[in-house]
Amino acid sequence: MKKDILLIFVLVLFAVFVIRGVDIRSVDDYYDAHPEEVRPGSKTVTLSIDCRTIYDHYDDLEEALKKGEYLPKDGWILPETTIVLEEGDSVFDVLIRATRIYHIPMEYQGTDQNIYNSVYVQGIQYLYEFSCGPLSGWTYAVNGEPADVGCSMKKPADGDKITFIYTCELGRDIGFPVPETGGNP
Amino acid sequence: MRALEKFHPGVLFVYFLAVLSVTMFVRHPMITAASLLGGLLLQRSLDGRKRFWKDMGFYIPLLALITVTNPLFSHNGVTQLFFLNGNAVTLEAVACGVHMGMMIVAVLLWCAAMNRLFTGDKVMYLLGRIAPGLSLVFSMVLRFVPQFRKKRKEIMTVQKAMGLYTSKSYTDRLLSSVRVYSALIGWALEHSMEVGVSMKAKGYGQGRRTNFHLFRRQKRDSGFLAITLVLTCVTLTGVLTGKTHYDFYPAMDRVENGCLWAVAAFAVLAVMPFILAEEEKCRWNYYLRKT
């Protein structure tokens, strides 16, 4: 019997450990964020989310995404919008705040889940990496400068212009430099 | 059970190949449901009620596990239910998980049925001439799991006779089964070596070997094969013309009426062995009552 009690104790401990690491929020709760007022003196950046490239590669797009009204006809998931920049914000923090304000579904890989120690954006608005051909995915630019580090490592400054862009050709179609090693279709 | 066992091995092979490949490669909820239904009915008919529910004790938790796991890794989908650690859990991901679980359980059920009906001698007969090595290994693999199970029971019985397993404590019982498994693994390793030596002594690998069989093609074989082929062709026509195309993401498709004939054909195909087995049972009981 003593062993049984010990076993139950260990199981309970494990359950508590798991439950403490879980954070469940309702949908309304998650999207509860409101745009902050732009006061004089507060730092701001502009953010836009652009997937116009898929219309140049429409044949490659997944059939499921062609059916409904999942993607905007003009290719702008989020037109240029002003977001208040908080102290220590990274590009990813700005993006996630914007998606919570404007109810845009987004999926990402956390910093602990890849070797680059940075967040990787897998999909925005049902449009995922590889949704439009084998070389497609999300990338970003700050003031037109192509991304050189992961979006959670880049710290934008006041007045920066952040654009998240969907590429179908590993950046070639949006004028980004293509790494020599990558790009094997 | 004789009704199915007595079919010619080639016919059984074609049948299981058709059902398994459609189940595995067609992603459509109704096809999967039909396959699962056929697998369940056949399994219920082959096994008694007790064995069936014992097996369900494994399949149902497996289904639940896959259902819960999929939404943890897939966050796509328009119907967001709630947010878990900042990621959406969606209805679509749950549905896709249920579908995946059903597919895996269906494949397992069909493989279990195949194991019962498509025995080692049939494998040897069918593939022995084309690929002797492969079919030998395959038939040995098929034999391995039941043998393992039997041996486990043997070890447990011996340990019970030795006075182990008397403790009421769950922990002790859990540890006892660990002990049984360690004995089982040791036995399996040793056994595989012995099998190798023994087979060498019997002259395996020296040249072609013949095998004994009593299989003959009968009229009912041709009938069963013809029905299987026709139904499979109808199903495949539906699949290849894209009628059974179904997407879970971003939103679940509605099941179109246009695919129903393909689904119906496959459902008939999947339920056929159950009907044959039950018909035989009815006839057997009828004759028993008559005498």
C-alpha cells in the first residue's frame, strides 16, 4: 500500500506540473486587445501584411485556399496600420499585437522550437509556409530592408515601416537576396 | 470463419490489398467511417464478444490520444475554440484528429483481420515462388506477435504458480509485468538465434523449396473476386475523378452528394466479409436446429 500512495503522489505532482504550464484562454479573451491611443510623444511603427505574390503564382496555391473567402482579393491581409511601439518590442511583438487587435489568425514556432533561437512565423490568415509552392513562406522587411535575423531578434525604432511579405520563390519574387545554399526546389 | 478462410489466397490478398490501400490513401470522412465500420463488424464476427471488447480497450484510448494530440500541433482552421499557451485550438484540427485516429484504428483492425485470415501458409503459397526470401520473412513476422503473446501468458502463469502476483498493490503488479517483459525480451532474443540455427540445420537457403497446399480455385472465389474488383474500380473512379477530395483546413468541406456512389461502393466492399461470415453462422445454427 505504501508504494501505491507514493505512486499516486508522483502522478499528482506530475499532473500539477503539467497543469501549471498550461494557459487556457477563450477566443474573446485572446482577441480582447484594443489599439492603443497614439499620444504625442509615443513611439509608433507601421505594419502591413502583404500576400500579393500568391496571385502571380495562383496555379501553385493550395486548392483549399482558393475555395472560400479566406484571402483578401487585393492581397493585403493588413493594410499599412500604425501600431504603438512599446519599450523593448521586437518585430514579432508588434506583429502578434496587431493580429490580436485585428483578429488575424497566426501560427508561429516559438524560440525554443528551432535552432535559430528566434520565432518563426509559419502562417498568417490560413496562408502557411509551402501553401503556394515548395519555396513559399513568410518573411519581413523593415523600411524595405530584407530580414537578416529572426523577427523576435529585430528591434524596430520609432517610425519604422514593418512589412510582412509572403514569397513564393524564396524571396526572388519580392526582390530579396536569395541565399546561395538554399533554394533547391 | 471458414467462409472467409476457405477463399483462395489470391482472392483474399486482392481483397485486403484493395480495402487497406483505399483506407490508407483516401482522405474522406465517409470512406474512413465505412472502412472502420467494416473492420469493426468483421472483427466482432471473427472474435467473440469478450475478445472484441478487450481489443476495444486498446483502440478507443488510441483514438482519443490521436484526437487530443492533433490540435496541439496543428492550429490551422477558421473555428477557434480556445487558446492554449497562445496558440489556437480549432474545431478543424480536432475533426482532423478524429479522422486520423479513425483511419489508424481502421487500418489496425483490417490488419488484425488479415492476420487471422491470411495465414502464413497462404503467404508462402502466394509469394513463395515470386519472392521466396521475402515471403518467408513476412510469414515469420506474421507469426511473431501471436507467439509473443502466447509466451507472455506462459511466463505469467509460471510466475503466478511461483507465488508472485499475490500483492494487491498496483505498483507491485505494474513491476511484475515489467519483470515478465524483461523475461520475454530475453527469450525473444535467444529464440531468434535458435530459429536461425535450426533453420540452417534444416537446409534453408540451400535452394528452392516446395510447399504443400490444398488450395483450389472454386466458383465462389471467382464470384468474390469479380465483386471485389468491380466495387474497387467504382471506388477508384470516384477517387481519381476527385469526387472524394476533402479538405479539413482552413474550413471543413461539406460532404457533396456527388461522392455518395463511390462511398456506397466502398461501404459494400468493406462490409462484405462480415455478411459472408454471419451468413455462414446463421446457416450453421439452422442446420444444428434441424438435426
